[in-house]
Amino acid sequence: PTTQGCDSVFISTLIISPEIITLNDTAICAGNSIYLGGIYQISSGIYSDTLATVNGCDSIVRTTLSILPTHIDTITVQICQSDSIHLGGNWQTQQGFYIDTLANSDGCDSVIVTELKVNPNFFIQQQASICVGGSYLAGGQLQTTAGIYLDTLQTIQGCDSIIETTLILDQNF
């Protein structure tokens, strides 16, 4: 006996799931890195990562990366000798350059480079003589007696300029 083959029909439904594309915009601070496109990135650009969905299909994440700059400002500050100012994390009294790093509104570095100049105070000692019955302007008023008188003035930079006058009464005249 011979058997005859019959056609069998198999009907299947093929469902094609679309790939999922997600677009992201992100920014990092200059000097930092982020893992995109399979490696750590430090430059702006567009990077793609392909992941698998739960159905095994492609899910593509496309990220546009921007680099936020570090802001650097240079300023000059002047103080008087024997004064101090808080720079570089400490109280400074010496001329030089000091760096402070702060966070700006984006959370990135904002660097301030300060040139500190120290202006001198002046202390001058002088001697003056007056005759009996005479007077001399010292210590902020007319003086008629011997003694040591101090006058405190300001330099053009606003620093102290102290004049110490030793007043001598000359009785030979």
C-alpha cells in the first residue's frame, strides 16, 4: 500500500516590534566624564547606545552631550601692610597669587585667581625745635611744650602714614 502525502498548511503571525529610540540631552562640567557609546566621553557630541528590550528588540538611546565650561576670573586686590584678607582658603598677608574654586549655578567649577598686592604703611620720625613761647603743629594741634606727638594720616592707597614728631623746646633763644 502506498501512502500519499498531503499538504499541511501552517499559518503563523509575524509581529515586528519597532525599535525604540530615546533622545536625551545631557551636560557635564569640563574635566568630568560620562559613560556613553561604550566608553567614557569628555567631548561634546551625539552618542548612541543600543540596548535590548524585554522582547529582545533594539532600544536605541541617542544622547546629545554638552560640556559646560569652567569659568576663570582674574582680579587684583590691594590691602595695607599688617592687614589680611581671606584668599586661597587662608588669611593672607603676603603679596602673591591665590586661587579659590567655587561652584557656579550649574555645579561646575568657577575659579577666581586673585593677585594680592600689599601697600606699605609709613612710619616717619622727625625732630623739631621751638623757642620758648613758640608753637608747632603736631599731634593734630599747636604744641607749646616739649614731647612726642603722633599724627596718623592716610597714603593715597588708604594705608597708615604715621609721623612721630619729637618736639624740643630750645631755651637758647
